[in-house]
Amino acid sequence: MADVRTSNLPDAETAPEAPLSPTHMAIRREDYRPPDWLVPEISLKFDLGIETTRVRATLSVERNGQHDRPLNLDGDGLELVAVSVNGQPAEHQMDGPALVIDIAADRATVETEVTIHPSANTKLMGLYASNGMLCTQCEAEGFRRITFFPDRPDVLSKYTVRMEGNAAAFPILLSNGNRVAEGKGGDGRHWAEYEDPFPKPCYLFALVAGDLKANRDSFTTMSGRKVDLAIWVREADLPKTQHAMNSLKLAMAWDEKVYGREYDLDQFNIVAVSDFNMGAMENKSLNIFNSAYVLADQETATDADFDNIARVVAHEYFHNWSGDRVTCRDWFQLSLKEGFTVFRDQSFSADVGSPAVKRIEDVRVLRAAQFPEDQGPLAHPVRPDSYIEISNFYTATVYNKGAELIRMFHTVLGAEKFRKGTDLYFERHDGEAATCDDFVKALEDASGTDLSAFKIWYSQAGTPKVKARLDHEGSTATLHLEQHEDPTPRQPNKQPMPIPLKTAIIGEESGAEICPERLIVLDQPKQSFRFENVSETPLLSINRNFSAPIMITAERRPQELDKLAQADTDAFARYEAMQELMMAALTAGARGEPVDCDTVIKAISATLKSNALDPAFKAEAILVPSDTLVAERMDVVDPDAIHASRDRLRKAIADARGEELLAAHRSDGVSGDDLSPKAKGIRRLRTVALGLLSAGDEATAAELAKAQFDRADNMTDRQGALGVLVSLDAPQRQEALDAFYNRFHDDALVLDKWFALQAAAQRRDTVDQVLKLAQHPDFVITNPNRLRSLAGMFGGNHWAFHSADGRGYKFLADMIIAADKLNPQVAARMVPAFGRWRRFEPKRSAMMREALERIAATPGLSRDVYEQVSKSLA
Ligand SMILES: [Zn+2]
């Protein structure tokens, strides 16, 4: 699956978007036992209806090993109509929601018939209705809401699916694999039959029935096979599907070139759905997508939306091998498919765009979403040891830190050996349910490299902290490193970790790389490394390209950082030097200490004026770290002090360098439909510069923003301008909001932006605005995208959410309680906004704890929210 990320908003950080009971038992990794019964084949017959659907399942079951345990089939909310074994009515019992059948023989055919109610399914797990169509979401445990089955990823079956329904309501009938038969029934009904030749776990099952139209194309694979491609949407949305189609074909070609992986069926379908809990789902040959990750045109989608669509389309496609052909043995191994596939989609996006800017974005997401997770009460290893509700583990740790782990393997082995390793992994485990250890073993066997020390990254939670100091004497520089790992819940004692650090020495006078980059692996608590032939004052360039997902504190003077920001030969390190410079000023300001604004201003000015840097990089480099990121550096968080410090620095920059910012804001026009990295960079810089200008003279900035808004021939400029205006007190603010609403209120995805921009506004009255928006007729709590746009986005608005009167806490807690009754998975993903209550100043800390306690005391709380809340309070 692809996680959902709130779209990039200008000059504000994306929310650490919230990822995804007393009777709630923890499931532990060490208790894993192979399945008692296997199901080599399953045949499903659906009699489809929006209100009621009837499902008949025929399972051929086989006893797995020597035992006399009964067949235990998971179920959830199913109305059982009939059960038979080998054609005879069968004795059976219910064990809670599970169906238990005693079977004497080692093999049998088990038939069940159930009814389910798609339109009443507000959890959006299993089979549900969305805008008159029927669709499914089964990962992680949704299949048990469709039929009785051993719902675990290590039970792989061949599927035959027959579905029948009203031809007018459901003209299009889709499932996994190949369509093998179809026909008409009586009473305006029709049917279709699908066969998927590849055995798969039930979480990859999919079905779609509805009134859809396709954008069709084809792709010829490297062995010359033609694959029919189709993207299915409502007819009116067809013109918005071309970017997704182009992205799919690019991804198919990329996976052949970079990983040698070819697509394996004759058809590949993508379906867009407007009510969807996550980003998208990689069901074999029938990917189901949140429409936000399919639909785009210049009028309605930003450059970031276009990039996200390419990323998610590629991510789900890549799962065909890293997830479908080789799946996970159990849900503790989720990162086996997700960490690896995120690494693959990050590499793809870097290859088709700007690698330096892509790396900066990846690291920003990691820092904003994963680092807080790793340091809070919900910290867990990349391969968790236990869970109550697996939906809560679709986290930035499993996905993004998991991807960093794979990237470290890639860094240590080099591209060629890494590829040999993945080839062996796919060859060895094709058609199997594998583990993270299997993956590492394949890399080790193919490369002849012992990676066992690195496996601690799978099991130990928390972000390592590294201190670095460079000594210089004669022609030798010595790098002294120290690492430290803080305790995390259930892991009080930590081991040192192997930390691969790409390091180089830059000459202060020459600005050249005087000691070329080398890979250092810090694997002791304290270690020193020598650099020879250091002929001038050395500057330390460390963790280049962010080679390890750690927090590093290097002893460096502001002048050193200023020099590195201009001269470092690694683009990421240059960005990092700039960020460190600003961070030092911001944290000093928040603590009430004297602030050195001048060095920051000088560095920003040099960055803006540099001809060697492209606009996209400039925009990233001058972006002032968000309140959330500053809070991560404080021992005691005072949101007002942080916000004031950030405002002062932004104002100092705007006052001192207004002319240069204005020039960047006005940099030469590019056409709105130009999606080249350069054009995107110019648009990004235009809005980032505008955001900084707005910290100076508000009235002038409001005029500039309104002009950009009115003139915009694309959503990037329009949303960027509105994103600046919403935080200002100027008459243009409401004019622009109204114009935006009137123009786009019929387009759900654009209306999401309208809600999200206001929820992210940096204003004293944001809580009032958000409370009003929650009463707006267009606010629909059952639609996950809309809920995330308002409540999710607000939870990530550091200053507003943490407003001193506690009303932000009350609002979000109320939302979580209300949403939990409808869709526990989505509600639970908003809880982490409260997670780090212990780090806040005493008054806020107490109010956050009270909010959590109030949620915990709500009767009938779901397992999802119970787990998040009880762990946050523990
Ligand atoms: Zn995924």
C-alpha cells in the first residue's frame, strides 16, 4: 500500500501526518506458527448489490503438517447463510467472529455462503460502496469482511472469481488476473469470470463493479509481450488520467532497466476511488487508488500532486514483484515489501526528476513524520515485535525508515552487488511468503558480504544520535565520533548500531574537496578516523546525501556552515549546512538567547544570487525549518516561543533581502503546462520567496500574492499564492478564498485543498476558522480525504493545534472520537498528534494528557484507537 501524505504546502511543513480495547490482545512476532490448513484454490461467486451482496466461497483445504486441529476461518461482520463440507451440511461452531469446522480427512472442499452490506461499510475495509460503485480494500485484514478465510499473508491460493449484477448499475466488472468468460443473465443482469494464475495471499484480492470508463494504452515488455493497460475512472474524469498513464509506462520501463523485472500478465488495471483509507493498493493486476493519486491536470493539480501521482503509480506497480510475486510471511515483515518498495519508488522519482531535490524531500518527510515517531511513545522497530491492530503499523517507521535501511544496504554494497542480491532474492523466493531475514540473506549470499551487524536496524527502535568533532594538527585531521541511542518503550537498553557515513573534507580557503568522499562505518560507541594530506583549514562534510537516518551534531562554527552552504561538493550537504545555520538561530531565539541573524541572511543572499544552483534547489535551501522541526530540537517545547522565533528570523530575512526575494519571486515566466524540473523549480522558488516576503511588509506581500493568484494559469501558482494569503490579515485573503471556492467547489480533490490551506494557516484565529469549517456543508467526515484535509492537516499545524487555551486539543479529540465510530483506521491515524505530550511545557502537557484520557474513556472505542491512545499514555 502507499501511505497518504498531505500535499506539500508552501512555506509550511507537511503535517507529521498521522500514520493509520480492553479486549484487545497483543499479537507477538515470536508466536508465529505456520498455518494449520492451506488453501491451494478458492472459487468466489458474488451476487452484487450496493445494499446487500451475497458471497459463495468454495475452498479446497489441505491439512498442513501432522496435527488434529480444526479448520479455523477468520470472519468479521459476516452473516452466515450456509456451510458445507464435501457437499454435505457441516457441523461448525463460531469462536467469536471466526468459523471453526472439524474436518477428519487431510483434504476437503469447504463451501460457505454469507451476506454482507457494502453501503453500510463505513470502515472502507472489505467490500464497500463509493459513489455508486463497489470496490474492495483487503490489506491488511479486510478479506475476512468479505468471506470466511484464513486471513493471513502466508496462505497463498489460486483464485477464480465470478461476479454477477445489474448491468446498468455495474456495466464494468473487474477482478484480478485474466477475464476468461462473460455473459448476460435475466432481468438486465450480466456476469464476468476472472482467473488469476498466480497464487496470492487474500490481502491482494480485489473486485470492482461500477459505471467506469477507461483510458486505454499498451506497453511492450522487454521480451516483446504486449500488455493492455487501462485506467478506470468516472467518465468526466477521463481527461485527468494521462499523467498517471504516462507514469505507469515510465515505471514499467524503469523496473525492467534497473531491476530486470518484467510484468507477467496480459492486463494491468488501475481504478480510481474517491473514498479510500490509504494512498493506493497493489492488488495483483488490479490496483485500486485513492483518486488523489490518479487525477491531475494543470488547472486542478499542483506540481507536487503530479510528482505524488508518479511516485504512487510507480510504487504500486513495483509491488508486482516486491510484494505480490514475493509476499510477506506475516505482518511483522511488512517492511520487507514496503521499505524495499519505497526505496524503489524514491530511486525512480530521483531518476526521472532532480536527484538532489528528491533526496531533500525524502529526508524532510523522514524528519517531520518518522523522527518524532521514533522518539515518542509510539516508537517501534522497522520490524515490530507486537501489535494489537496491524493497521496502526502502516507508519513512517515501517515505510520511510524501512526505505533508509534498504538504502544503507545499497550504499554499503554498491549498485552492482545490490542488484545481484535483489536478483537472487526474487529468484529464490518467487511465489513465496518471505521474511526480512530472507532478504538480507539473499543480499549476503549474492555479494559475499556479511551484513549481520546491520540487522539491528530491523529490531532496535529509536533514532541514533551522533556527535562529530574534527581536530586538525599539521597535515592530519582526526574525526572523533560518538553515538548514543536513547531508550524507547519496551527497549530500555540499546546496542551501538553500524552507521554508514559518507564523509569528505572541504578546504576552507580553496572550497575544494581536499580529502575525497569516503564511506566510514561507525559501529562502536566512540571511534576516531584519520584524514591525511590536509593542507589547509578543514571543513567537515559528513553524512553526505544523508547516508544514514540519524541525528548528527557536528561542532561547526556559523562561518564554517556558511562556507559549506556555498562550497560543499555534495548538494545535500550544502542544503544541510544551510538548514543547520537557520536551526541554530531558531533554537537560540526560542530559548531567549541572542540570535545571529546576519550569517543566515548572508548565506541566503549568496544562495539566491548563485548562478550555479538551480531554482528548485534554491527554494529548498532557503526554506526556513518549520515549527515542528524546531520543536524536535528543544528539550521543553513552548510553541509560542518557537513560533515567535521563527517569525523574527523570517522578518529579518525579508527586511534585509527584500529586493533579492522579489527578484526570485518574479523570476522569468514559464508556461503552466511545462512540467520539466526547471519549470517546477521556478514555480516553487516563486512561492517560497513570496512566503518569506510576507514576513516583512504584509500589505505589499498581500498584493503580490493576490496578483500571483489572479494571474495563475496552473494550480501550483494558485495554491502557492493562496497558501501565503491565508496566513495574512488582508482583504485579499477572503476574496481569494471565495474565488477559489466558487470556481472549484464541484471538484472534491480541489475542495480538499481549500480546507487544508485554511487548516494549515498560521493565524491566531485558526482554531475558530477550523471549528467553522467543521460545520461547513462540504465537510464530510465519512470521506477520508476530506477528514485528513481538515482535522489531519490541523493536527500538524504546530502553532494552532498547540494554542495555549487548549481548544485545538479539544477539537482534534472530538474529531477522533466522532471518526472512530465510522472509520477506526482513519481515526487512529490522527492520534499521534498528541503522542509527545510529555515534551511540552507543563500547562499544554497536562491538557494533551487530558485529551488522550478523554478519548481513552470513550465507551466502545475501536481496537485501532485504543492501541494508539493507551500506548501514548503508557
Ligand atoms: Zn506499498
